Amino acid sequence: MTSAGTRRGGEAVLYASKLESWADALDRLDAGEDVAWMEMSNGPSLFIRLTGEHDCPEVVVEDESGSMVTVRVPIVPPDDWIADHRERLRQVRDYWIAVTPAQGAEPPADGDPVRAPLRAGGGAARRRRGV
């Protein structure tokens, strides 16, 4: 359960396509490009600009579909931050398992299996048990 001010959420749901787009964003950042992640999706959009308003990298979060709030944060990331995020992404992919319709999730309307929702389920532990 998550909450922030007047917002309150339940179980976190990820989509494999969002993780893939984050991997693509990391590749573009590593190539020196600015990125937008989850832009025009249901919920906030995340932008990483390598040279922001203060001549340093910045993260911008825009929540146009909900609170109408925009937050801009100048950052000074460590040199290895992209490699660190790639490792964290690998860990998420290893840990989270796909939720199938038999487990109560509705399949995506477009039938795209890459967009199957993911939820915590100890994928590594299941693999060790042979499940």
C-alpha cells in the first residue's frame, strides 16, 4: 500500500512494456540524449534532461492527468548511475513475475503480451523451487 498526501494506492502493478521503455531510456541517456518515460500515459510523465534550466541534469515529473503538478529537480548523478539503474532494472525483472489471467488479472485489451501486468512474486524463489 502506498500513499502520498491525498493520494492512496494499492498493489503496485508494472507492465513489462514500461520496463522495456525504461531500458531503452537508459540506452538513450548513455548515448547523451534527453529522455521522456511514460509520457502521455495514465499518470505522471518523467523527463530526464541532461542539461536542464540550471546547466546541470534535471528530472522533471509532470502529472497533467491527475494533480496538474510539475516538479523539476536539478540533480548531480554519480558517474556510474546509468550502470546502477541497469542493475536495478535487472533485479526487478528477476524478482517480479507475470500475472496471468488465471491469477485474477485481466489481459491487456490489445492482447499484447509484452504489456502483461507484473507483480511481486519472488520469481527467483519460484525458479529455485522449480515452479
